[in-house]
Amino acid sequence: MDEGAVRRRKSGAAAMDNAMPYIVSHSWEIAMNQRDTTPSPAEPDTAAASMQALWMPFTANRAFKQAPRLLVAAHGMHYRSSDGREVLDGTSGLWCVNAGHGREPIVRAIQQQAARMDYAPPFQLGHPLEFEAAEALSAIAPGRLKRVFFTNSGSESVDTALKIALAYHRARGQGQRSVFIGRERGYHGVGFGGISVGGIPGNRKMFHGALLPHVDHLPHTHDLEHQGFSRGQPEWGAHLADELERLVQLHDASNIAAVIVEPVAGSAGVLVPPRGYLQRLRSLCDRHGLLLVFDEVITGYGRLGAPFAAQALGVLPDIMVTAKAVNNGSVPLGAVFVREDLADTVLDAAADGAIELPHGYTYSGHPLATAATLATQRLYADEGLLERARRDGLDLHFEQALHALRDCPNVRDIRNLGLMGAVELHPRSDAAGQRGHEVFQRCFELGALVRYTGDTIALSPPLIIERAQIDRLADTLRQALRETR
Ligand SMILES: Cc1ncc(COP(=O)(O)O)c(C=O)c1O
């Protein structure tokens, strides 16, 4: 090692000595692994690592590295932190580990596939698992959403859906349809397409000059005056969908390709659609010949007590974007569901032997990711997880536990649907978002993982959660709220 490297390594180690208990206690991991039939993973060489090289995503890097929070193992409903504490997972990782952590059939499927065939090129070649995985997903998809295009993430799935919408219109001779309608406060990942149709100002500002040119936005549906402390879908606000009529008049229907919304806006703080709102959007899209795209990256795979929000809320889109829980967050994979006739229009428009859609990724349908998808979907089916939130009345227990926090300090609103919920706090007058961060941090110290966006705390636990664990999550949040000024 050269001198500079030694110096960098030393200074990294010194920073860590100040900042964190970095050496991991492995006794818990070993205990967890003994429950598994799988071999125990190699222990990470965390003691030697510096934190400087990694530029962390959506993270306040400098602040994080002063006081890091590290997770080193996970099993069932719990993470293990680097200082040896058990942390109840109240967020399914990042809305993705719906079957809980370290599930043996998924682990085994990935291990076996890695040994059998690590990679196969997806262009002009295929492998059996990707076809099987597409069939399995197609079988649980609603209506005619039976064609599946694989990507590696939610962001890629969103951009794929937008491109398929354009390809469809062009294939039927309406190539002038190039306008996309998104919604304020919508989150559709971080690709240029996704941030353009997305409506979170902080995610757009820095990249303003490079956003897609023909995009407009519906107003968001969140209104505390009319919807405060709603349990399930708010009664007020269906009329907000009529704003689409105004945008259609402005841009002319003949120029609009698609409308894209999250059925429940997740990242903006769990904004539940008013009763009848999505139905109204659907009928306006039908009236004007616009495609309706649901971004189900969060709501897909059981979050609302049905495979997809489309089924839970009774509205069918033309294209459905998914990722995350498709394989329990185990190997990156996104899946875009497309209406059969729409896909056929694109496929049939191309000359014989020509590539119909010039789009795809090196890792589309990756063998490990599709093996994990098949194992996950079998597990969801075997354990009835996609319906569990509703079937066992778990969603109601969750609702009651959450709304019982109403009297805690600084609570401005509580809302929920299925197994997703949020507690919105009054922001501090001098520092918006800080109270949310402190509550998140305190919950973590107390042994529960919650998520925060600004001053809204979001919860989305794995679908295997038990009632007592829901109570524990709510109790931890209650204590953190009481202790935060
Ligand atoms: C609704 C929605 N769409 C898209 C994305 C982007 O997914 P990814 O981070 O996998 O690119 C997310 C991520 O949270 C999401 O919530």
C-alpha cells in the first residue's frame, strides 16, 4: 500500500473511532443463521473499511458519516444494527421486503441459480426462468395486463412504461401524442422521465433544464382541511380528478400520450386517493383516448391486501409499473405489465424479423433476479401474503394502532390504507423536516425502523407482521413522539 493510501486508511479509521461502534457483534447473526439451512455468509470486513469512498444515495452524506447507522444482518421482522441491537422493521426495508427478511426459499433459489447459470444475455437470447417468472406474474395481474417487460428498478420501469406508451401511439399512427400528465407530489423514481412526470420539487429543481419538454401535472389530492385523520380512503376529493379535463382542453387530447399516477402516493408521505378519484381518472382517460399508467412500485404485491392496488381499489390501468417487492427486494428487478392488445399493436407494427421495441437492459430478466421472483411469488401464494393485510383484519389493527397516536405532541394528521400509513407532524417554524428526522432517529435508537419524508413519518411493515409487533411499532413511535420537542 502506498503512503497516501495508508494515510487515508488511518484517517478513515480515526473518523470511525469517533463516530461509531464499528466492530460488529456476530452472535445474533450466528443465532439467526443456525435457524437457517443455508450456509452462514462470510463476515464483512467492516473494521477495515473507510466511509469516504461511497457517495450514498438520497442521504445527507456528511451528517451520516459523522453519526452512521449501519445494518449488518436481517431475519424475519428484524434488522440487526452494527452495535448489536435488534431493530423492528417498520418499513419493509424500503417498501420492498414484503415477506420479511432472509426467507429460506428465496435465499436457496438465488444460491442455486448462481451456481447453475450466473448470467445470460437477454437480447436475441433467452433462458427458461425469465419466461416462467413472466408467466407467474401474468397469472396474478388484473384484467388484460398480461404482458411483462423486465427492468432492474422502479425508475427503469417508469421510463420503460413511458416509452411503451409512445411506441404504442406511434404504432397506431398517432405519433404526435407526446404529452405526459403526472401529478404534483408524485414520485416516479429518478430517471429523467420519472423526475419529469414526478411532482416532488426538491427532486426536480437541480435538473430543471434537462426535464422532458411536454409534461404537465394534475394537482395532488392531499387536503388536511377536508381529509384530516381519514381512516382509509378520504370521502372528499374525487372532483380533483376533473382537473384532467382542464389539461386535456389545454394540450388537446390528440397530443396526450398517457397519465401516470401512483394509486397511493408513497414517497410524498402516504397520500391516499379520495374515494372515486381513480375511477374518475379512468373514465376521463377513456373518454379522451389517453393511456392510464399506475405506478405500483410501492402498492404492488400485497401492500393493500390484494396483489395490486388496481384490484384493491377496483380500477384497471393500461400499463402497471412494479419493482421492489416483486422478489422481496432480494435482487434488483422491475416488471412492467402491459395490456395485451397494446403490446400486440407494438409487436405487430414492426416488419418481420425487426426488433419491435428498441429498449431493454443488460440485466433485463437476470437469472438470479427471476429465480428470486419465482421463489418469492410461490412464497406469497403459499402463505397467502398478498391478501393477508385484509383477510386477517390486520389493516384494521394497524389503522387503530396508528390513529391511537393522535394525541401525541405535534401530530397534524394520521392516514392509512392497507399496511401503509403515515403520521404527519407540524414542522418547526425555523426548520422544516428536522422534527421528522429526529423522530426517525429516536425510533431507530429505541429499536424500530420507520421512514420519514420531511415531517411525515411513514410505516409499511412486512406483510408477515403480527398484531403484537404492530403494537410495539406504534408504542415505539409514541415514545419517540413524546420525547421529541
Ligand atoms: C412509486 C415509485 N415509483 C418508482 C420508484 C423508483 O424505484 P427505484 O428506486 O427502484 O428506481 C419508487 C421508489 O421508491 C416509487 O416509490
